[in-house]
Amino acid sequence: MSSPGLDNAPSLTADEQIEVAQQYEERADHLELDTFPINTALTDDSEEWIKSLTGPGAKLLVGPRGCGKTHLMRFAFTKCIADPDLPLAVYINLNRYYTLEPLLRRRPDAMTTFYVWVLANIVVGLYESVLTFKAAAPDQSVDVDNLLESDETQVRDLIGAYEKNLPLSSELDAVANRLTIDRLKQLLVRSADAFQRRRVVLLLDDAALTLTPEYLSHFFDIYRALKAPRIAPKASVYPGTTEYGPNFHAGHEADTVFVWKRVTDSNYLPFMEDIGEKRFPDMLQIPEEIRQLLAYSAFGVPRAFMTLVRSYLKNQKRQGTSQSTFNVTIEDFLADRFREYMTLQDKKPQLSSIVEVGKRLFNGMVGAVVEANQALLEEKTRQLYIGIDASGVTDKPYVRRMLLLLEEVGMVYSGSAVSHGDRDYLRYVPHLAAVQAERAFARKGGFSPRGAIEMLSRPDEKHPVRRSMSTLLDTPTLEGLSLDLPNCLNCQTKRVEGAKYCFKCGEKLTDESTYDRLMLTALSNVPGLTQWQRDKLSNWESVPKTVGEFIALQDPGTALRTIPRVGKIRAKTIIDAVQAFLDEYLS
């Protein structure tokens, strides 16, 4: 990722340029391992989260995109390397599961393929861990190939063949046949013994598999089977919508560790600012009150905070005042958040109408919180919570799913339920960037960062602002909520909810591949691009028009540089935006 001023700093050595680039990197999976100790903000919360990852027992790390799950896992990995009293850690990222999604509609052995693919990824992760632990302890005489009894190159080739849907050679077929749960568990324990570690922790990152609930339930069967007295699997998932399947019971099979930092916590600001200072030193160029408002607007998501800081510094050069800079920064940020939320319509087309109504529900929740805070301007408290009458949610599956989708993408934070009189209320905090955009903490027409921070620092009101679902959405909308089921792919007859076969032609009902549909996304519609970039990508003939065509290019940078005024830096920002879109969309 390009860094401000990096390309114009010839006095830096190659190593120094990498170090500076790492400071500005927003995604933890792109950071070098040795940078984690200096880039990690440790609070009582995060210390507990890390202990849960390095300690015994199966764990589910729960939080929305960007909240720090990957960072915590990789930091825990580095801790295990440095401390011989901690377990052998194996880090595995499963974010390329989406390449197997089309197989569900094309191959009858898709589940078997997925099973072997997961085990193969763990074997590769084990190889990398053994090599890393060996490098950190040069006195250890460990023969890696002999220890793991397999050829890493062949296992990687097997993964590549599955992800490209290629037929297996006889050699790779033999490799696949040797991969079993029992054998893998033996390799894990043997590796722990080789480094005198009592236990093994499996850090299974990006395990939500949101595009493929069919694979997800199967994954948790594997997860459960890997549990053993000396093996503790840890998986990162999303709040609200992760479907564990009929055989896995979250809370019983594994402890849930919620790692989304609550914006209502008393130590919220120090936590976010510590992260910002370590990962984005230029943040200190921003006035303190503005910095703190950006931290609140990040809504507990460190990656969002860094995005806001970077955007503010860029907008500062174009805007005349701090107010206009802040306004533009928040507007752009919210546009991206809503764009990301609306991609759920493409990921889960059967929920398209529910997603659309969810946006209206969210705006209603924001409006209620804004109105409540405007009434508290002269008081000593703040109101961040909205309480929704549980009777309009708990027995309404589509309404419940709508709220869970908002939670999955980090648009609302779910708090504990409360009672008031004879009614129960489900508490939510709507995204504070949207609340601030409506001037909830300032007098109408005014802009006072200091006043907004003073109000945000107040204690909470005793009760949430209370609403029923019928006051947030009109009755026809609520009664009209339903799934958007695709037509039969064979005869185009509208399908009936719950049916497995078309009532007209008798064909088995299947859904279009989400991955194939994603590849048809217009390149100019990728989130994170500037309007100038969108216009150029739309109108320049030599540039591919879809994401699928773009990622198929052997050298996309060369194609982008055919556009006037696009050089290496601008080309890289576009490539990074496309890759970030794929990472976010398909994770």
C-alpha cells in the first residue's frame, strides 16, 4: 500500500521504506510478523482476548470486519513464538474459501473437496509455523520434512488445483487421500513435542465463510473434530449471522469471545488513540478534538479509524476549514459503509428486500438517538442506546434477520436487553458516524468538536430511548417482508419458499453462484475509488470493465497506466482498492 511521502523519499533504505509502509498499513494480514509488538495497543480487554487465544479450550472470536480479529490472532502467534511456556501456534487464513463456492453447483463431491481443502490449509499453516518457530530457536534441531511426513509443495499444489477447479493428478490424489483428521492431529501433537510445547492452538482466521453456509456447517464439524486435550482450535467469525449448523452449539462447543470494542466503554478513547498513534503516526497532525471525534466515528473498529484519519489528512489539503474537512470525511466514510452494507444484496440475493428495508430501519434508529441527544444538550448525560420493543422482533424472523445483518457489517452494536414495566427492550447503539453526521451533539447549525466530545464523554441515560418496530417502519413494509427467491434456472418459474424442486418442470432448485456474479461487478463500482478514478475506469477503452476481467490480467498495473495521468502510484491505489474489495466482500 502506498504511503504519504514514501515515494518521494529516496534517502530511505529499502528496509526503512518497508518499515514506514507497515506503519501506514490498515490490514493486519499485510503486516510483517515482527511489527506486531510495536503496532499493538494493549489494554485490559485486549490482554484478556490474547490470553483466550493462547490459553486452553476452543474459542470463537466474534466481531465485525476490521475490528481487529486478524491482528489479535497474529499478535498471539508472535507471543507464542517468543514465550516457550506458551503453546505451539498455527495460524491459518481461510479467506480463499470463496474459490470453492462455484463447486457447490457443479460437482457432487464439493463437500469432500472442501474437507480436504481445509485440512490441506492447516498442514501448510503447520509447515509455516514449524519453520518460524525453528528460526526463532536455532538451537532446535528439527527436520521439518521428516517431522510432517509430507511434501509442502505438493500440499500447496493440491490447494491450488482445488481453488482453480482443476483435475487432480495421481500424485495429488494420493496426497488428498492421506489427509485425515486423525493424521493431522498426530502431526500437530508431534510438532508440539518437537519444540517442547505442551499444547497446540489452531488460529483459524476468516472462518465466517459468509457466502457458503453449506461449507460453514461442515467447517464446524471439522473444528469440533480437531478439539483434543492438547489441541485448542480458535476461529474468528462475525456477529449475528454466522450459521454454525445443526451439530455445533456455540457456547457449549466453544467459548465466545466478543472482541468488538464497545464505544460506550470508559477507556474507549485511549484504546483507539493508542492504536492510531502506533499504526498511523501522522494522526498527531490532526487537532485533538477532531481526532477524538474521528475515533468515536470509527465505532470501535480500528481499521475504520485509520481510514478516517487518512481521509481527513487528504481532505485537509482541499477543504478550507476544519468543519468542511470533517464533514466531507464523514460523508465519504458513511457512503462507503452503506455501500458495503448494500453489497449484502449481492452476497445474499434472497435477502435483498430485507437489506433494503434494513437501511430505512437504521436511519430510523439514528433519527431517534439524534432527537434524544438534542433534548439533552443542556443536561449532564448522553443517549447512545435505542431500545426496541422485543415483541416486534423476537417472533418475527425477517425482522430479527434484518437487525442481525446490520450487526454483521458493524452498523449497529447490540447491547444487553432491558425491561421497563411489563415490556422487554432490545438495546442497540447505531453507528456513531451516522449519529454525528446528523449533528446530534451540537446545536443546530453549529460545529463544536470540543462540545461534542464533552457530550460524548458524559454518562449514559438510565434508560434507552424507547421505540417499537412499528414506529420505526410502517405496517405495510413490516408485513411485506419476505425472501427474494430466484426463479428456477431451468424454466424461470417463480419458486415457492421452502421447495427443493421446481413445481413446474421438476428440476432441482439451485442458486446462481455468488462468486461468478461478483466477477461481473463493474470495476468502476468498487468501493474506495475516487470519483475521478471511477470516471476514468468507466470511459477508458483499454481497461477491463469487470472485476473478473481485471483480476485475470497478468499485469493489471500496465493496463491501468494506459489511462492519462495514471502512473505507478495511482495504479497501485486502484489495484489495492480492488483487492480490498475482494478481501472484504468475500471474507
